[in-house]
Amino acid sequence: MPENCPACGATVIRFEGEVAYRCDNINCPARIKESLIFFASREAMDIEGMGPAVVEQLVDRNLVNNVADLYRLSLEDLLTLDKTGQKKATNLFEAIEASKSRPLSRLLHALGIRFVGGKTARILAEQYRDIDVIATLSEESLVQIPEIGVKIATSVVSFFNEPENLETIEKLKAAGVNTREAEPTVVDGKLTGKTLVLTGALESLTRSEASELIEKHGGKVSSSVSRKTDYVVAGADPGSKLDKAIKLGVTILTESEFLEIVGNKGQVGTMSARQ
DNA sequence: GAGCCTCGAGATCT
DNA sequence: CTCGAGGCTC
């Protein structure tokens, strides 16, 4: 039985097992609003002051029809928003301006490419450092990258094959939005070429802090133990990854041995140094 | 041994 | 979602 999108009336398909339906109309106002809210959100382009209420008005007044239009808004446009005087309008204007210099990884995330979230966006940005390069990648080369499989590769390729998306990217560039990533800053290469796996809870670091430390020292974090794993860092209550490490003879590090190597003993994760 | 399948673990996801 | 392990066939 066909259903219709409540916002635009287009016929939608409800996939088996999926909670929500998907409207395929690229011009559906509900979709445009969602993409803008996500684009401006804290985890994406982080445009302070631009939430659902502001987006709603911008779209309804036809001031904005896609993410690139945000950068064409004038102070006068913003002054037309409800309960918005000089102060609020200026703040919003400056927040939009400031978002132009976000790193490429944030922009990639913000574009809303299916299956490309913060982590995958960071991987792509660090590896290629230029959106124009990423736009020309083939599915075959994308799949070579660890953590990227066929689903993500297909999604990325099809996103950059869409003329409408390429046009939006050109408009963003023309508006002065940053589309490149700086060279990665590796402080020293103590873990260069090494693959590490984390298991169990660490006492002085969160998982992402530990990953960040490893990457900063040139190492790679993997999610499962194999013969290619160099070290397993075992915290409290480790999972099956520790058993596998023992079985494969992979070197196991305690938390303090790990901190010794990265030379950050007591300098990270002070938040939860003691429980 | 290569190729293909299913499965579980762990991380990620507009 | 991705990946590796284990099981199976040829």
C-alpha cells in the first residue's frame, strides 16, 4: 500500500524492517529543513544559534533552499526573523561566517552522505585532504581504506555523481567555505606503522582519548585482533579480544605500559583518574 | 588454496 | 556498518 510524505505529498516507500520511510523528492521542504538542521548542528558545521526554529523560518520564507544558500544570507535577511533584533542577527551572521573555516572532516559529515558520520568523514579528510579529490574516487579505491566497505564506498560515489550535489559544493567553495584539510600533525612516530586494538575499560582515558593518542603517535586503531595486530591494550574487564590476542601471541599491554609508550602518563583523562 | 557464505563482535551512524 | 573467523565446496 503506497503512502505519502506528509510534507510534500510525494509517494514514499516503507522498507521492511526500517522504522521510518524515506521521501525521495529532493525538493521536499521537510528534507531540506532536516538537512539544514543537521548541517548547522554542533557535531557538523557548528553554527551557533541556527536550530530548527530558525531553519523553519528561513525555508518557509524562501530565503534558503539548500545548505549553500546559508552563506548568501545578508544581515537584513536575518533581521526579518521572528524576535530577532540587531544583536541576535549579528551573532547569527558571524556564526555563519565562522563556520566557513571548519575542517574538511566537518564539512563532509555535514553534507549528510549516507553512512558517512564523524569517524568516516575524518578518515576521508585525513587521507585525501581535498573534497575535489574525494569527489573523483572510485568505489575500488575507497574500499582499500580500512573501515570503509562496499556500502560506504557505493554511497560516497553515488553522492558525488549527483550533479545537484556537485553544484552545491561549488557554491560552498565560491562562498569561501573551506574544503581542505591541513597536513596531519604527528608529534612523534613511536607507533608509526603499528596497529593497536583496545579492549576493556581504561582507567584514565576514554576510548576516544586513547584512539586519539594512538593516532597522534602515528599508530592505527583497529576494532578486532588479527595477526596484523601489533599490540592489544587491555583494560579492566576485557572482552574476547584479549583471548584472541593470547591465542595469536599478540603483545598485550596494560594501561600503564601503554601510557609509558605514548609518554603521557597522568597527562590525559584527568577527569576520571580515580573512580 | 581460493572463493563464497554466514555469523558474531565491536564501532558507527542523518 | 566493517571485519575476521570458521565452515563449506571445488
